[in-house]
Amino acid sequence: MHRFASTALAMLLGTTLLAGCAELRTPPSRMTVPLAIVPSSDDPVRGAAQLAAVDFADQGATLSGRPAATARAAARLEYVTQSLTQDTRYAAVPTGMVLALGAAVREVRQALGIAESAVPEQLVGILTAAAGAIEAGRDPVLPAAVFPAGPQRTLQRLAQPGPLPDAALATGRLVEVIGSLDSGAGWGRQSATTPTPR
């Protein structure tokens, strides 16, 4: 009886360990980026970072009067920030840089009236779809759980987001950090098994 229990326990432990090993071998899930916010890029995070820096240059002044562009810019910022937080390929990006992007996300969400509880993976899709709808002359779908101020007020905020200094600083700095890591082989601080982003 004891021998049967020991065998069963060993089998159970073996199965658990195998499952754990499989989980470690499985790469973490990465956010899917809509082509509408990064049309063409070998590395979507790099592409989105570069476009976001342009979006928010001069504190986002060029976004004024362009609600679709603002929605797309916010989606890029959400995508870049979430990717750098979750994707181990970008582990070499300094923690301070990621924190600055987090502050930028909070600034943009507050300016646009986006709920703090909005999930980035969902928000990227909602903002991207909203940008496409606005450009096509349709009413965008703006869920109340994400945009509690309502569609009309949200569209006003998208058209006039106001100065976004944190976003300008963080996205501009991110492009510099990525360039510095590229030129100085700084990505080598990652695990040898982690592919260098290209």
C-alpha cells in the first residue's frame, strides 16, 4: 500500500515538474500590434517608439485638431510601454526609462479621459479602431467603461488633448536610449538565450 502511494506521488511530482519546465520554455505572450499604428517595421516596438516620439514632439502640439492622430498616438504609447514592461527582449532598457513611460501613459490617459483601470491590450485595439472610424467619418466605438466622460467629451479631448510634456520627454528619450543600446551593444546585458531585438 505504501509502495503504491509512493509511486503515485512520484508520478504526480514528475508530471508537475514537466509542466513547470514546459512553462519555462514557453516565451511570455507579447501584445499584438495593429498594423495601423506601426505600418511597417522589422521590430514593431522600435517602429512604434520612433513614431511616438514624432507624435509627441513639442509636447504633442501637432496633435491639436487631429483626433484620429491623437487616438493612434495614444495607442502607440500604450503598446510601447506595455511591451517594454512585459517583453524580456527589452530587459536592457533602464528601469527609469520604463517608469518615465508609465508617467507618460498616465498623463495621456488623464488628458483623454481614459479610465485608469483600462487594460492596455484592449485599449490599443479600441484606440486604433477609433482612429480608423474617425478618419472614415464614422462614430467611433468608445466604451463607457474606458471613456467614462462619454463619446462627445472624449472626441473633444481627442481633438484638443493639450500639452503633453511627460509624453514628449519620455518618447524622445526612449529613441535615444534604444539608439545608445544599439550602438554600444548594450543589449548584451540580457540573458544569452534572449534574442536581441532587431
